Amino acid sequence: MSSDLDVFVGNTTLIDEEVYRLWLDGHSVAEAVARRLRGGLLEREATSVAVLQSDTRDHYRTFQMLERLLHAPPRLLQQLLFQIPPERQALLVQRYYAFDEALARELLGKKLSKGTKKELDEVSARTGVGIRSCRRQFDNFKRVFKAVEELRGPLAENIQQLFLLPPSLARDYAAIVFFANSRFETGKRRLQFLSFGDFAACAQSMMAHWSQGALAPEAAEPDGDLPKSFLQDLKELKVLVTDKDLLDQHKSLVCSALRGKISVYNELEANFKALSRALVNVGGKLTHARDVRDFFVDLVEKVIEPCRSDKWSPGDLRLFLQHYTAAPRNLPGFRHQALWERYMAAISACLLRMFHD
Amino acid sequence: MPGKLKVKIVAGRHLPVMDRASDLTDAFVEVKFGNTTFKTDVYPKSLNPQWNSEWFKFEVDDEELQDEPLQITVLDHDTYSANDAIGKVYIDIDPLLYSEAATVISGWFPIYDTIHGIRGEINVVVKVDLFNDLNRFRQSSCGVKFFCTTSIPKCYRAVVIHGFVEELVVNEDPEYQWIDRIRTPRASNEARQRLISLMSGELQRKIGLKVLEMRGNAVVGYLQCFDLEGESGLVVRAIGTACTLDKLSNTSAFLPACNSPSKEMKEIPFNEDPNPNTYSSGPSTPLKNQTYSFSPSKSYSRQSSSSDTDLSLTPKTGMGSGSAGKEGGPFKTLLRQQTQSALEQREFPFFTLTTFPPGFLVHVGGVVSARSVKLLDRIHNPAFVGIMGNTRSYKLLDWNSFNSDEPETRDAWWAEIRQEIKSHAKALGCHAVVGYSESTSICEEVCILSASGTAAVLNPRFLQDGTMEGCLEQRLSWQPGFFSIGSEKGEVDFFPQSQDSSSLLGIEEASPPGCGFCHIPYDELNMPFPAHLTYCYNCRKQKVPDVLFTTIDLPVEAIVVGKGCLIQARLCRLKKKAQAEANATSISNLLPFMEYEVHTQLMNKLKLRGMNALFGLRIQITVGENMLMGLASATGVYLAALPTPGGIQIAGKTPNDGTYEQHISHMQKKINDTIAKNKELYEINPPELPEEIIGSPIPEPRQRSRLLRSQSESSDEVTELDLSHGKKDAFVLEIDDTDAMEDVHSLLTDVPPPSGFYSCNTEIMPGINNWTPEIQMFTAVRVSRLSNINPTNQTLNKNFNDLCENLLKSLYFKLRSMVPCCLCHVNFTVALPEDELVQIAVTAVAITYDKNQALQANKAPTEKSQQRASTDNEEQLQFPLELCSDPLSSQPFSPAKEVLEGASSHTGIPAAQRATSVDYSSFADRCNSWIELIKLKAQTIRRGSIKTTTSLEKASPLAEGYLRHRSVPSGTNSTVSVVKMTPLSFLPGAKITKYLGIINMFFIRETTSLREEGGVSGFLHAFIAEVFAMVRAHVAALGGNAVVSYIMKQCVFMENPNKNQAQCLINVSGDAVVFVRESELEVLPPQPAAAAQPTGAAGDVTT
């Protein structure tokens, strides 16, 4: 006897977390049933495979109906079709928008376009994330990106508002949007040692210190774009490396401050000019979209790798950056101290985060 | 011009995109009532229109107010072509017509389309100004309150229970009209929805008039049903119990409502038989009287009664009413006379109630039922079609003026059946029928009408007419505990009275109320059927039957041992396909056998569980093309007053065959094991009574009990609990053929629910009284194909049995997170939509209970091995609270006090919290603050979490700017209010403070893209969810937060997979209420109702 029709509808919508996870991972009903069986549910609950199938199908149907609402979480709160307690709604949204960092790492800085979506097969193979799950996560990124790309104000808060995500997850999404917007290159071999978390932290520092909203909340430009005027102003900082006197004075100030406090003093003394040039020029290049892409490549190639080969410790780097940032205050004739500190705040944060194996 | 209806259309949200080009919608709204229509302006290019219309005013008479629904249609304006309908909302404005119910309907309603389902929501405010005093209306029945609840509603007091009211209305089904061939499915569905809405309104109004005639003010246990008779039309019929109710003005915590525990509610004179020895009574096994009548044509009706086996067992000697009271004591005679006079004027002394004020029910006789097979025969009346096709769309026709036959026929059919029920009750020495219900099963042109109830003797005092009211009041004043404590009585009055009643509970008490209803009402010498009587095991003064079957809920005062359980009998019978009369005849011939089988199954299963009574018995016989199906559900319990049931003994036919013998003894062992296991599972440990107390066995005319295939014999030795073979107290199953073997096997296939689960089909689970507030109401529907090529009754039975068992299993699995819990009010409905297709729909509620507390609660009473069932632990608990504060009365109630203490220590932890903490902990650390955010959905954006230079003043203007570029749903700060739904009449741990009116909704959903909507399951899943959503929205708009006595009366599903089409009709009803949590009551006692009322016009209730 076969059941043609088999439904169970509760006044309060039943959400089974395990089945939700299986659904999110993109398993078919049959796969999900198999996995639940492997989990030993049958023995624990003394039930039959048929019951498990029916239960799984019910949940899958519910999730399919909910998916439309999950695309706009505020609607999930307002809709009348499913009565779901707030904490369960929160769970649904959070799990739906949670992503695999390996996948997000792969997609960082890529254009969230149809083309990229077509490449998801490979990404899925590389990351071990199911293709259906990959597509769903990609669509999430894209949906969030589209929703906030033209909004003003802090990205993370806009995302939190529109998608009702927990703050940490909203910040991660902000980073993804930020990278997708600026199209930073992250796929190069020499950047492979950096995790999604590293990039997300960098993005957050950059937005926090550089974005328009960070200084003036009334700003007209979205947070995802770095403010043009700021980037333009960064060119002014070049004086620190182009003016020979300033460069020398800067070096002596930093070196005198660090003497004896840093284990790699000699190497620092030898490389200061190269390092300083690299640090300043990274900022100077940000006005050109093409150069923007190389931001992280430059940082790694010109700062992190030399330091690492000289066996700097993270503490050394921190001390150096601290004094390197502070020193120009005492440089006669340098008028861009505020700009400089704003610039270096993000750069320092990024470097410190990225300085690991 | 007695009324002015005012409607305001506020806003819409989440509308569907109607213009593909712009991805937007130009929506406007039509508001229609009767023949008047108003329109709002078009709100261009928005999916979240803000119409904020003026008040549309309809000046109408109250008759129209009662009949017509308010119809709101949302449309998309189209300059060049016809406007497209987005969907509709029907609002029943009836709740606004009684003074105590809702005053305004305001809130978000789902916009419903019969083809697309819910498409966005609309915010509407509705008010009614009634110009005249309500009581002056006579042509309408405004002001008569309707309740689906089958007990006296919690915040009311019954002054008089008048009795049975019924009415039916007939019309042609729009689906079968000629016009249906040329109109769209949408138009046809909408015509049907509207017609049924109109018919329900009219029906309710007509019933209301009858109630007013009886000088009542309310209908309780209102049950309205549709018979979709296809070509022959559409019948809407309703039954109910007319009452005069008084609102208890003070609903605060200390007043127990109608269902307080029995000890306080002692009924004094009638249960105390002053002369117990002279009072002789007769026996009762569960009784079923049926008559099958089949009328080939309307005019001719052939009674073919007593064709059934049960009746053949039944000596008809007791049929006369004259035998009543022959042997009874003087008191009994008096009672009879009183009651009879009170009931005499009534055509049908029926009551649709299943729970009664304590003392109302004096004796219960047994189940009475009647069925009749009819041929639906539509008289084609050309005049009728002409008029229906007229411009005035389905305004109800007074059928009488067109076709005098029709309603008379249906009325006559039911009258016939009711008459039968009445006479069956009389045969049982009863003058009334309680727990009465009616149902139909239709297949093509054959219709089975069924009615059933429980024959009972009632206390006449509740039945007096208005003239007696003064007397009643007087009695109340000196017998306060007796029924619903009047509001006029304060705490002070109440207190000493309860002391009185507690003293009445003393050990030397002659006839405790816990067993009175079990005592036989009929006369022992004129027993209507053979049964075995013993003296009541509780009071040992009067006689009780060995088994009792009833359709009512377990009376609150009943003393039960252990817990109850759901018992089902399932049966299939093949039938030849036939036409018209031949078909009807073959059905009528099959019915008695089915009834007999069902009855045997029930009896066997009851014995197998070691129980002796069934409550809430509901037998459905469903007719299909080529088979009949019978499904009986009931809740088995062990009543302390009835004798311990004997075991089941198998008797083989060929005792010489060794292997056969072995097989038999193996089966016997299995059965005995099952009984033992069940007794343990349901905690059935009846008290061991010393033999001498029981008294001498009653001289029983044993020769009268001829053994058919099964026969029960009562046990004389109560102490005997072992189930050894050969004892004469055993219930003998003779295995004489393979059929019988199958039956025995099928007995053993019922799997008990997994541990932590109990189930019953009554309001309350006997033996559990410590409910926690978590509830989950659900509907499950299954359609299965019986895919046998050559089906036999046996294979069909097995299939059907498996289907039900699997369904139950799947429910237990689904609800496993709620353990320990009980499935209450499990209601199975069987339909046979097509050849080989069986559809089963189940609606029930899972309620959690506190296991620890259960143990504690059990301990105290098990010393006496007795337990009291109680509807509402809240009420039971409150009561001792009052008593315990008094040092004098605290002593006898010490067990209760323990329960109370246990309760107070446990109720502090809401079950919901426990549940969430378990599954949520995994990431609770990450987002607990964020939950708060979602809950509050704060609009103000906190800035500067990273950079602290931002000032807060700057933040607020910015907040608007953030989202300016996007259309963000309006009113994001509103949270959807939670509406609980339950088929029960109460909510555990909560107090119902207000009844807002009846919810009675009928929906049709159709699709022509079945596959795209996820197949049949996807389609129905969405539809049921939509129905729930619409019920909740209506309740929330009335200002309520729960639906009680919810029932899905009909779920008709039809599919045509080849055409990718499906259609479903669902009819639901219930009572919208406001409840307050017990815990909240303590905090804010003065105006609890206000807390749950919506505050603003937008109806944003935050709970």
C-alpha cells in the first residue's frame, strides 16, 4: 500500500534542526533519509524507515515553502503562513545565511555574476561543499550584495537590518560585499596562506577606518566603496618617501625609538626605506581600480614576505608599525598627520592580521 | 435600519507582482457587503500600498448583518484591460453582533485566492454600530452566542440548559450549475465559498431564533456540517444545545469555573440514595441499538430494523417506558417524574454537550446509535435553475417556495433517525441522550446518515424553564458547590461551603459521586440486553454493568484507576459496485455486520488493555464505490466503580490436533502477556477488595447469556488478577475459522505508543492532570492506494489497520521532542475519495506534562489506588489552595496539597524554555543578543560600534536615509501575534477570560499546476498551512490569542493527475478566545483581558 499523499501540518511549524542542516547541505530526500538512518535514529526512536521518509519529506516541503521567505528575512517575521517562535525564526535565518568559509574564501573578490556561478562546480570539488549548497550560498552572497550595494551607511549594519543576521555574521557578509565590490585579488598563490577570517578582518579594518561613514555619517557614498576623495588624498602621503629628507628623518625617528626594543633592529635599519616605500605606495596606487586589485598582493609581496624572511616576530612588526605611524608627527613640514594615521590604522591592522604562516 | 457597518482599508503588504514590466502592482480594494460596493483609490506602483481609506459605511438591517459576510477584494488596476483580481478576504462580522464579544475587528488578513493561495496581506478595520437594543430584534437573532465548545464555556455559568436545536438549509451547489461550464474555476470556487458563507450565516440566524423562542441566549456544542450531495445539491445542517448562560463577572483566580473537582461539587439528594437496598437495577454491557432503514425513494421508507445481530441479542422487553421506576425507590420515581416532565415538551431530549456541570449527569445507560441509508434524489426543477441564473448571484433562496419537497425530505430523514435514537434511549430506561452527534457519508447518490449519543438520566434541575429560575437560584444559594459557583458569591460565601462539601466526602459517605453515573438507569428485571451486573465497586450499594461505553467525555468526578488510552477498531468490507437501489440495499445489508464487528473489536481491545469503559466513542462508517470502512475511536479507562475485566481466552475448535493446540496456547500466552504489559503501561492497579465487602454475587440469569462468538462474563472474584486458562471470568474467543485467527492476530498488532506518549480522543487524558503549557495542534492527512488486485476483506483490513497504525507511529515520531506528552482529542476522519483510495485525516493536540510531578501526584493517591480525573489542573489546584489555608480542612486534603506544592515548584519553568535551551545551545553564545534584536526589531540604528565619534543625534535622520533607495516592507516593527489552536475546550496553564465568537470558515483551493506546486502533498500541505494562517489571522483581528474547540469538519480532496489538477475543500470551526497565562494572572489580576487586546488600529499584538 503506497501513500500518494502524506502531509503533517502543525499550528506551530515543526523545525527539525538535523533535517534543516541536511536540506541546507543540499541533500536529496533519499540522501537525507540515509544519513538520518546512519545517525541511529531508527534504533533510538524505534520507528520505521517509512516513518522517517514521510517525516523527511514533510520537513523538506516546509523548508521549500520557507525558502522564499528566507530570501527576505523581515518577511519571515511578518508572514502569517507559518507560526514559528522568534528564536526558531532566528535559527532558520542564521543557518540559512551561514556559509562555508572555504567556499567564501574561494569567492572573495570575485564578481558575483552568472559566470562565477558556472564555475561553482570546480569550487565545489575543491572545497568539498555540495554543489547545491554552493549555489545556495553563492545566491545568498549575491542577494546580500544586491540588497546593500547602493545603500549608504555602515555595510554590516545595513545587512543586519535587512537580513536580520547576528552581528558577527553580518560583519562577515559585509566583508564579502566589500571584496566583491572592490574586486581585490585573493586567488594568487602567494595569498593562499590567508584564510577567509584574515581577509574579513582586513576588510572590516579598512571599512572602519577608511570608509566615508567612518568619518562623516551623512556621507553620500556607500560603505562598500572606498571614498574617492580619501584615495585621492593618499597621493599626498607619497611625500614621505619621495622627499629624501623626510624619509631620512622618518627612519631616524623610528630607529631611535626602536633601538634595543626589537630583535630585528639591524634588518629594520637596512630595509626601512624599502618597507616605507612599499607601505606608502600601496596607498598611492588605490585610485586606480586595476591597482586596487593588487592591494593584498602588494602588502604580502613587499611587506610581509620581506619581514618574514628577516624573521620578524609579530611583536616586532607591531612595535615597528606603532612607531612608524606615530613618528611623522614629529616630522617638520609634514602636514598630513591625520590622513596618515587614518591610512596607517587600517594598514597596520591588516598587516598584523596577515602576518602569520 | 438597525445597523451600520463601517469598514476601513488601511494598507496592504507583500502583494504579488501583477505587472511584469515594472515588477510592481497598482492595487485597489473593493469592499462589498450585500449589494453595496465601495472602492478605494488605486495606490500605484507598490507592493506595499497604503490606502488609508475613509470609513466605508453600510447601512443594513440586522438580518443581513447575520447572513452576509463582508467581502474584500484586492485588485490590480489595469488601464487597458480588465482589472486582475489578486485575492479576497471574507470576514464574518457575527462576533461584532453580541455585546460581550469583540468590539472591533482589526488586523492583517491574508489575501486569499482559490487558485494561487495566499497572496500578501491586507490591513482592515471593521466596526458595527447597532442602533437598537439587541433584545428587541426578533426576525434576526443578534445577540445569541454560539460556542463550538461541548461543555459550558469556562467563564460562563449555565442557568438553564434548554436542549436540542437543529436546522438545515439546502441549496443548489454552484459547482453543478449550468453556468459552471462557462465560468472560470476561480469564479466557480468563489461562488461556492460565498454561498456556503451565506448559508452558514442564515443557518446560524435561524438556530438563533429557535434559541430565543426557547428563551435561551446561547448555543453550546454548536456543530455545523456540509453535505456535498453533488448534483442533488448542498445541505448545510447544524445541531446544538440551547442554554441560558450567565457571564461570571469575576474571572479572577480564586473562582473555580464550572469544572471544579467533584468533591466540592457534590450533588446531594440524588446521589445519596436513601434506600439503597430497595433500589434494584439492571445490567449493562455497552449498548448499541441500531436500526437500518433504507428508503428507495423519498416517499417510501422501508424500516428494516432489528436485522442486526446486536439487536437480536437484545430482548425487547424493556422497550416500554412504563417499566421505569417500577422497582426503584421513591426518590428515583420522583426523579424520573420530574425529569420526564421537564423533558416531555421536547421533541428530542438530546444534548450535544460531552462535559457537564457536576451533578447534571445522574446515570449513564450506554451508547445509542442509528443509521440509515438513503438515496439522494434530486428533483430537477426548471424554475429553480432559471432563478439561480438570474442577476442576483446566489442570494439564498427560500427553498420552500420553490420546491417544497427538498428540505422536508432532509428534515424528515433526520427526524426519523432522531426518533429512533430517542426510543433506544427509552429502552435503556433513560429519558435523554447526551454527547449527541450526527454525521453523513456520501458516495455518488447513496448517503448514510448516522446519529449517536449516550443514553442518560439527567438531573432535572438544569432543565427547568424560565419559570423555575427563581427556585433554581434559591437552591443555588444553599447548595453552592453544586454547579458553577455563581459570580454573585464572593470568596467569603464560598469558603465555608467548600468545607461543608469536604465533610460530605467522609469515609462513611454512602454514595460517592465518583460512581453515581455508572449505576444502571434501567431496570434489572427488564434488561434491554443481557449483561452482568455487580454491585458498584465503589459504593457497593447499587448495581453497575461490567463494561460501559459512552460518547461523552469522562465526567470530572469519575474515579479512574491508572491512565487511559486511545482504542480504535478498524474495519473494511468489500461491496459490489452497484447502482442506486441495489447499491443502497447492499449497503444496508452490510451495515449490521460491520457494527457488530466494530463492537467486537472494541470489546476485545478494551479487554486486552485491562480496562472496562470507553469514553468519547465515535464510530464512522464511510461508504465508497466498492467498499465500506468502519473506524471507531474511543478512550479506554478503568473505572474504579466497575468490575475488573476478565482476560481473553482463546478456545480452539479442534482440540485433538497437537500442533494446533500448541499454536493456540502460544497465542493465549501472547495475549496474556499483552494484557499484563498493558496493565503495567497504563498503571492499572485496582484496589484489592476483600471478598466479603463485595457481597454475594447477584443471582444472575446466566442462561440468558448465550455464547455467540464472543461473550463477556463478569468476574465474581475481583481479587483474581491472574489470567490463567479455563477461568470462567475470561472473555472467550472461539477460533473456528481462519477469519477468527486473523482477528486475533490483528488484536495483537496494535503497538502501544512509545514511552513518554499517551493518547486519547477525549478532552482530557484520564490519569494525567499536570499539564505544562506547551501545546502543538496539528492536522495530518494521508491518502493511500489499496493496491491489491484481488482484495479480500482480510487484506483490506490489514491494509487499513497498517495505514492507521503507521499514521499514529509517524505522529509519535514527529512529536518526539515534546515527550513526555499526551495526544489529546485524536480525531480520525476516513474518506474514500475514489476506487482503492483511502484518505485519513487526523487532527489532535499534543500537550506536554510534567513527568516528575506526575510521579508525585500519583504517589499520594495510589495509596488508595484511586485517582481523580480533572479537566483543568489549574482549577483543581486553585481549590485546595483556598482550602489549605484553613487549618480545619487542610487535613483531608493533604495529598492535594502535595500536588499543589509540586505544581508551584514546577510551573515556574515554562516548557518552551526548556525545549529551546536544548536545541539552541549550539550557537546560543553567538547570537543571543541578536535574538533580542529580532524580537524587538528595533528601528533605531545604533551607530559607532567601531568608530565611537558618531553621535546618536546624527544617527536618527540617517536611519531613514539608509533604506531610501529600496522598497523595504512597511511596518517592519510589527510582530505577528501568536495564536494558539487546540481542539480542546481549554488551554493548559491558562485561564480563558473572554469568548470572542465562533470561527466557521470554508475554503476551496484549486490548482491547475499540481506538479509545479510539489504534487498532491505539496498542494495540500500549503493549503492546510494557509487555512491555519487564515484562522489565526481572524482570531488575532478579533483581539484573541487562541482558538479552542477547533475542529476540521471536512477535508475533501480530489485530484486529476493526468490533467495536473487538484481541488480541495476544507471546513473548520472553533471558538476564538482571549486567554491569560496563570502566571500572568497573579501579576495583574484586575483586568487580564486588556493585556491581550490589540492596542492600535494596526492590530499589532505582541505576546
